[in-house]
Amino acid sequence: MDTSASPTTTQAALSPHRALRFVLLIGVVSLFADMTYEGARSINGPFLALLGASGAVVGTVSGLGELIGYSLRLVSGCFSTRTRRYWLTTFIGYGINLLAVPLLA
């Protein structure tokens, strides 16, 4: 018994309409994630100032956050290139973003 997919089934699964719908869906998810992240991140400076932090502390905290973010991009890029698991890396990245925004509160 052959369990491989027929060519017509594979073509239906990879239709341009489905691919476009998937790309648009990921784009909308990314838009809302960026809006949430940037909105939450923009209040970090005033919040730290409200707690009595100096400008140097606010700059250091912001700089360390950027350093960690760029370092994670480098590591995840190397990981996905080496393992060729691009979708796993993508979903892990969205998951981290999903968890990080509530932790800012």
C-alpha cells in the first residue's frame, strides 16, 4: 500500500492562494506583536524614571535590552541555519515575544 501523496494533493496543499493567505496572516500577527511590543517598550524609560532611576540607569537598561535582543537574533539565526529548522525558530521567536510583553508589566 502506497502512502505517499499524489501530485494533485501536493499541488492543492501548495496553492498560491493558500500561500498568500498564510503570508498575510503571519504579517498581521507580526503587526500586532510589534504594536504591542513597541507600545510596552516605550513606557520603560518613564517608568524607571518614576522609580527614581537616573538617565544613566535608564540608558544602561535599554542598552542591555537591545544587546540581548540582537544577541538572540544572532544565536537563533545560526541555530536555524545549522539545523535547517526555520519554522521552529520562527515559532519560538513569536512565543518568546508573546511571553516577554506581559513580563514587562
